[in-house]
Amino acid sequence: MPLINVKLIENVFTPAQKQEMIEKITDTMVAIEGETMRGVTWVCVEEVQSGDWGIGGQCLTTEAVHELQAAEPVTA
């Protein structure tokens, strides 16, 4: 029985987006394991408080993630 933990910075994703994550992650595991495992595939979404998450030695906040989401993608 797989248990998948997903950690997110609080207030970045909507409840609908988190539900979509749960559905798609479950679908991915079922594609690997087989349909009989759907009912025993657990996905746990946990939110980490803004500023309690760090990358490269720097704290990452909800606001910083929103700025990243709003930024124009870089094209080569």
C-alpha cells in the first residue's frame, strides 16, 4: 500500500488544485501498480508554514512562490 507525502508551502495552491494533485498522483501510481491498488493508495498533502521552507540556504515564502508563478517563462 503506497503512502505518498506531498509537502507544499501554505496558501500557494487552492483546495481544487490540491484535489487535482491527489487525483493525478493516484492515477500515476495506479498506472504503475495496477487498478486494484487504487483503493489502497494514500496521498497526504501537508502545508508547511510560509518561511519554514528553504532552498539553497534561503527561506522561501508564500509571496515568493506567487511571484515565481506570475513570472514569464524563460525561453531559449
